Amino acid sequence: MSIKRSSGFLKTAIDYLGMIVALGALILFFSLRAENFLTRETFQNIANQIPSITMAAVGMTFVLMIGGIDLSVGSVLGLAGAVLGTLCLLHFPFALPVALAAALAVGLGCGLFNGLITVRWNMPSFIVTLGMMEIARGAAYIVTDSRTQYIGAPVGRIADASLAGLSLPFMIALAAVIAGQVVLSRTVFGRHLVAIGTNEEAVRLSGIDPRPIKRLVFMLSGLMAAIGAILHTARLQSADPNAGYGLELQAIAATVIGGTSLMGGRGSVIGAFLGVLIIAVLGTGLAQIGAQEPSKRVITGLVIVAAVLIDYYRRRSGKP
Amino acid sequence: MNSGSVTLLDLNQISKAWPGVQALAQVDFDLAAGEVHALVGENGAGKSTLSKIICGLESPDGGAMKMEGAAYCPAGKRDAEARGVVMVMQEPNLIPTLTVAENIFLDMLPNRLGFVNFRETRDKARKVLAAAGIPHIDPSILVSQLSVSEQQMVMIAAALARTCRVLILDEPTASLTDREAELLFAQMTRLKAGGTGIIYISHRMEEIVRVADRVTVLRDGSKIATERAESLTTDRIVRLMVGRDAVLEDRGKPRSPGPVALRIEGLQNGERVCKVSFEARQGEILGFAGLIGSGRTETMRAIYGADRRQAGEIFFKDSTQPTAVSSPSDAVRQGMALLPEDRRGQGLLLPQSVRFNISLVMLDALARFGFIDRGEEQQRSLELSSRLNIKSAGIEQPVAELSGGNQQKVMLGRCLARGPEILIFDEPTRGIDIGARQEIYSLMRDLAGQGKTLLVVSSDLEELIVLCDRIAVMSKGRLKRIFERGQWTRDAIMAAALSEHLSTARGGSEAA
């Protein structure tokens, strides 16, 4: 039995090996091309950038696992941040805890809306969350009166706290990745997600009701976006109604690079995190070797397509 | 070889394997000009695979095909059609949002520079429909407005619109009324006279004996026999299909069922389930016979809560209070389990392992605080896997790689995992080889012996006759009659299964 386990572990490690090698190759390449790449600052910079996209990617992995998609995470992050900032500025007693709780509630609420509509009317989540993407973004503008709101120190303390040289937001994101992976691979809930993504009708006929599970997944995605909003707002010490613009696509890209199938039933949170790292290293490295924004986008796009193709051929080679 | 006529198609040692299944093993087959050659066999015997290879939808792993003496290896359906090989599928695969005319000429729409000439399309379609004996169908209406049997006739008409040397008809009469079937037979006679060879796939023995010149029997991917139709009887064909009376042996000891376990009253769901009422007892195997589309599957799904019920009540044991079963999860909580009709589409998680598939429904029992005890999971899955004699390379093998029989055993393992009292098996042995079939039969007998209640839907009448204590016969959504063991005959069951069709077919022809 122990042999089985370790071979399973080894298999998992090999699954990630490709991405780890790719990540190492990128770091090596940029280290050779840009003098300042292999420095503490670069990696601290990356560690500061990625917590909110990591949170979104964790939630996205869960949604993709059941064969859904959540296009609203960027806007939900914007709205939760806007609510957080606006409440903080009202300066009532315990403003910060109340504002934090409200931000989380907003995320959960948006996720609940997505989940309820998707499940109750059996709608494609693509359309429902596309609607939520507009709703939440609009609401973020309304809440902030379309202005970036500077909050300052109170919320900034979250980002300033650090442990062993790593910032609190980074630690939170890392914890979410580990917790997410454990839930996915070790719990009944995680197992049900894989099963629903593989064949939902089979799950239903086996006597497991997929509906509450699916609702919960969308709520989790909203909650993750809200935590991402808190981390994002804390770093910038301000609430910008445009925060998280395009984040959903970055999160999907990272998740897919990490080997999660858009068709559902297959995926990994750790893979998604490696995907986030690959995108972040690529972005930072390209900036340091002097690439402009347009060419950065072209290259990132090519990397996404290449990652999916590599995944396709790797999986096919395993088949008879 | 057929003396005196030209061989159109000659298949030599054709083989085809799917992962875990040998769909065809070195099958020889030939078709002469002006001949109707019937292809018969149980589901999964290889009929569809063979016909798909002939019409270019699949390519064989081994063997050679010749058409009128020249090598024939179509690259696709269009390639085959260019050589004059046309197939009419069992399920109508017309495009519902296009008109009848557009569907008939879909791959050869009359056009000028890409712009479709709709008038010409319509006029040509009208001629095609008239030639096929269905001039009453308007070529300009949408296919979605046609009944299933009309769609089937349109498909046949579309096939006839192409110049065909070889026509493959896969269960063409499954959804046709008697009158429409007669039209089809008339068309076939006309085509035969013109030298077209017809490969005719059907489960209806009377039809085969009537229309076929030769009959080839397939079983488990191998050719069992090719014989002239006049020398065959229905019984002999069935025996060749099933193989050496294997299924007829071992009727088991008579059981003595216990008290009532399940009582259904006035079950209703559309036209497919009309006022169905029955009782099933503990330790009883209650079979459900009927034609395809007679509402047996729908009845089971309604009982299990998989489909919404319009009316009807379910009573467990001797309770006088009905129990609400509004979803499969309710049903499972009440001690039911369903083996679905389509195990690949509705049951299995194909890319996942045997363990994953079996343990799915018992995870809650295997978990503490939501975390799965993986050692326990492995052990319980191994137990079920060996109890059911699942042949795999270990319980971590994906079920997609297993044979049909072993896949079905995985499904049975999942059904048994929670120790249900009432088991609904829908086509439990469809497409499964004889060996696994016998194992499933003895499992079902064991379960009945333990006092479980089994509702078994099967299109294989022999199977029901061998297994069941009673057989309920459905026809067009109605439960017509329940036969006790010893009272039934094949003829009486078939008569009950056809009873509703006879009355409506008569009504239909009067109306027409």
C-alpha cells in the first residue's frame, strides 16, 4: 500500500515537474538577460503582486473543476474593495473589522447569486457570471462614486505585517493554496467536485445532489475574490473601483497553465499557483529586459497557448 | 459466395478494437448486387461497428475491403458516399432547425457561387419525397416539426436521393409505424431490382425472415454464421445470436418472495408513463418487458426521482403513508439504488479509477470531519472489486480502459456500496459478453436470496424469463399485464408488449 502511495506522490510530482522546470528556465533566462533580475527586490516585488490573483486562481480552480467558469471574480474583487474602502472612511467605531466583514459578505453574496441562478435554472455559468461581472463593476463605481478612495494606514497594516521576511498577504495566499489543494484532494467535498466535473448526471443518479455543492463552489469563488480584494486594498492603501480589471482572465490563464481542464473533472490548486508564478515571473522579467506592454501581452498570450498545447500532447501520449 | 450475381462488397478478416474491447475479430462479410443481407446480433455484438467501418465512419485495425473488385478504404463518410455507400443511422440525425429540403441535400445544396437556390432545393426535395412514398411531407417545413417516424422516413428518402450501390439500414423500422414500414419494404424491393445491395440491421426477427436473402449473425465481435434466409427460423437465429442456449440453462431454485417492499400507485409522467401501478416484494426479481420506447426506463426513473412525476405515489413496505421521493438523493436515502440504462453516459466517471467510481457513494461513511480515510476507502473498494470479480489492472485503473462487462460490474459495485434494499437495474447486461452476464445473473439471484427487491428492465426477453419471478409488460407507457412465473410464454409477452401498438396503428391508418 505504501508503494502505491509513493508512486501516486511521485506521479503528482512529475505532473508538476514540467511547470517547475518551465519556471526555473524562465528565471534562468531572465537572470542571464537582466542584471537586476536575480535579486531580493525582484522576488519581493513578485511576492507583493501575486496574492490577489492567487486567491482568484484558487477559487477559479474550484469552479473549473465542476465544469463551470467564473468571469465575475475581477469585478467582485473591485466591488468588495470598494465596500471595504468606503466603510473604512466613515470612521465609526470598529470601522475596520466591520468593513472587512462587509467585504467578505459582498464576495459571498455575489458568489451566492452566481450559484443560485446557475443551479436553479441550469444556466451556463459563463453567461450568469458575465452578468455579475457587469453588475459588480457598476456597483463598485456607484459605491465609490467612481473615485479612487485613499484609506491609508489602518488597512495598510495588513500588508505591512510580515513573517520571516514574507508579507502577510503572501502568507495568506500561500495558506489558501495549501488549504485549497488539501480540500480538493483529501475531502469528500473535493472528491464530489471532481465527480461532478467528470459526469454530473452520473453523480446525480448515484444519489448525490450536485446542486448544493455547485452553489457552494460559486460562493467560495466569490469569497476568494473578496479576500483578494482585502489583500489588494491593503497593499495599495486605497480602494480603486477599477481594481481587479481583467483579473478573471489572468486567473483562468494561470489555472489552465496549471493543468486544469476547462471541461471540468481535472485540476490542481498547486498547479494554478505555479501558473500564477509563471505569469508573474514572465511579466516582471519582460519588463526588466525592457519589453513594452504590447509585446509583453503578445508573449504572455503565446505562453498560455503553448502551455495548453503541451498539456494536450502530454496527456495524449499517455493514451493507447 | 452467392452464385449467379455480382459481388458488390467483400470484407476480409476485418478487426477493430476499442480500449478494453475487441469490437470485431476477423469478420468476413460480403454483399451481392440486388441482395438484402441482414446483420443480426445482440447489442454490442459488433453490428454498428461493422456498418460504421463500411460507411467510412470508422477505420478497421486490420483486414481488407473490396468494392466491385477494387480496394475500398473510405477516408470518411463523404468518401464512402462518393463510392455509392450510404448509411441510414438508427437515430435520426437530421438538423432540427433546417427544413426537410435543406436536410435532404445538406452536403450537395444546389447553389450558384455559394448562394443556395432554395426553389430548386425544394423542387428536387419534393421529387425525392414522392419517390420515397411520402409525398405528404412538405419539404419547406422545419425538421423539428416532424414526428420521429417521419424524420426516419426523411432520412431514408435522403439516402435514396444519392446514387447508392450499397445501402446500410440500421434498425430502420424501430420508430416506424406498420404502414411506413411497408413503404420502406416497397422501396427496398425497387432498389434490389436496380442492383443495389442492402445491408439490413434489425432486431425484429419476423422482418428479417421476410426481407432478407441472407443473414449473418455476429456475437461478441465474431461472425458466427452466414446462412440463406429461407433455411433459417426465428428460433434458430436467436439461438445463434445468444449462443448454445447458454442463457437458458440454470434457472436457479424457485424463490419464495416475502412481504411487499414497494408499492407504486398511479405513476404518471407524460405519455411515456401512464397510470402505472404495481407491487414488488422482498426477495423478488420483477422484470419489465416491452418494446424500446414503451416507457420502462421512464417508469424506473420516475420511481427513483430522476424525472419529475406528474402524479403517483410510492409506498415502502406496508406503510399506508406515501413517501416523497423527489430526487435520486431522496431515493438513495430510502434505500434504493439505480443501475442506469446508459452506463457510460449516466453512470461511469470514465477517466476516473475503479476505486473512485465505486467509493463515490460511500465517501460520507468513509470520512471524518470531511476528510476521506484513504486506507479505508482502498480496502472497501478492493472488497467490492473482488466480490464482483472485476478484472482490472488494479483498482487504480481508469474505468474507461475496462471491458463493457467489467465496467458494468463497477457500476454494480457502486449500487451495492450503500447496501440498498431496492435495486433498479435498467438493461443490466446490455452489450456484455456471456461470461460477465452469467456472473451478473448469479449476483442478482444472490441479492434476491438476501431478501432484496430487484426491478429489472431488459429488452432481452430470454434474460427476463430466466431470472424473474414475475414479468410486467409495458406498451406505450401503460403497464398491460403482470405474468407470474410459469404462466408466461414468449408469445403472450410479445402480444402484451404490442397490444397498444396494434390498436393505435389501426387508428392511424384509418386517419390517413
